Amino acid sequence: MSVRDMLDEPRIVDTHAHQPTAEFLEDAGGEMMRDAARKFGTEIETWEYETMREEYHEQGIARAVLLGWDAETNTGNPPVPNDYVAEVRDEFPDFFVGFGSVDPLKDDCVEEAVRCVEDLGLSGFKFQQIAQGFDPSDEAHRDLFDTIEDLGVPVVFHGGNSTLGAGAPGGRGLKIKYGNPMLVDDVAAEHPEMPILIAHPAFPWEREQLAICQQKGNVYMDLSGWLPKYVDEQVVHYAKTVLQDKVMFGTDYPMIRPERWFESFDEVFDASDAVQRKILWENAESFLGL
């Protein structure tokens, strides 16, 4: 029996969710999101947040980290505004944890990071280095990460390849090298007080990701963006053993829906109840300060 079946009320925390609305899927995503949908033989559909919350609660999920998105400089697409993320968070305060996004290539990125936390009350930041077109280890971004460390909030970095732009000529100019978690290792070493979550099993750099999570006390990872049955066996093994306090559940909603993720999780994660609780909610509660 899964630990989810023993829950009296929703308790699980999804560390990686996007807007199921046009703001993300159509406006910010643009053609590169449509490329990703075509790659997987599907079409982009949108729905409202109340539907999302009901779906999550049916699956035992109590909280979801709702991620902002600003890759405007590199892609030309409009961002999911941080004010919008805060508004949605305020509409569902017991469900959403709001994370902002700043475009590191914009001149006002440091000021916007401060505004996100001090004025909007957002709980952290999300970076998608491939879409944003930047190397987080570059000294040019040091002031931004110094500021975020001083603000005392966690950061999510994208890890691994991306399906955005997949199959398009040149991948629409997106460079997957920026998804290498070794670039995040530099940031973690230089900002030891900044909690970092590397999103997704970082294919094709899973071993580098595991090594960083082992070596850096401030670095964690989630299992979003992949059905567990497709996750590298070494990642599964580490999640159940040496990294059981460092790995968290995430979906990458709405690209992956909770029910499908859990069905796959039950197939391949023959972990103890204690480890399942850590992955599904305890590690995230600690990381997010819930």
C-alpha cells in the first residue's frame, strides 16, 4: 500500500508546477512550447486554477510551488509576470507557494529580485537557464545571486536537457549546455547560505547532479519533468538511499499530471514508507519552510 493511501487529508508537496493557463502555455511558451507538445504527440490545452487544485487534492497533494517565468531577452516571448504569480498565490494562499522569476539578462534583474521578496512576498526564484540563455556560473550574474542569498530565499535551477524547441531547426536557438548542473555547482560553492533545488533528473548529466547533491549541503533535486519509470536507475537508487533527505517530488505540471506520475512511481519506487514520506512531502516541507 502506498503512503498516499494512508493519508487522512492531503499532505504531499509538488515542488515544480507551472500555470495551466495561457499566460504560461501560450504567451510565455510561444512556438518553443508548441514544439515540445508536438514532440510528444499532444496539443496545448488550458484550464483554470480551481480545476488544478481539485485535481491535486484528489491525489493527496496539499501544496504546489507555482513558478514564475521570464525568458524575454533570449526568446522574445513575454514573461509570466511576478505580480501575476503573487495574485494567483493570494487567491489560493493555502495551496500555492509562489516563486518569482527574473531575467538575468535584464538590467533591472537585481532590483526585480528584491521587489519579488520584499514587496510581493514571493518565497523563492526559478531559473530556466536554457530558455533564458545564460550561464549561472558567469561572474556577470554574481550580484544577482549575492542579492538572492542575502534575501534568504531558495532558488530552483533547471537541470538537464529541455524539450522546449525540440525538433525545430537549431532548437530555436536554445542551447542545452546551460542545463549542465556543473554550472550550478559553482553558484552553490560561492553562495553556501542559498538553498538550491536542481529541477528534474538532469539527463544527460544525472551523475554530475548526484555528485553535486552529495557534496554540497545546500543543493537538492526533484524528480519533476519525467515519469519515474524513465528515470535513470542510479537516480532511483540514490533517492532511496544516500540522497533520501535531498530528493523531492515534482510534476512539471501541466506537462505531467499527478495521477500519471504516481502510477509510475508505484511501479518503480519500491521504497520504504519512511523514504516515500521524505520524497513526497517531508523534504519539501523542510526546504520550503512550510
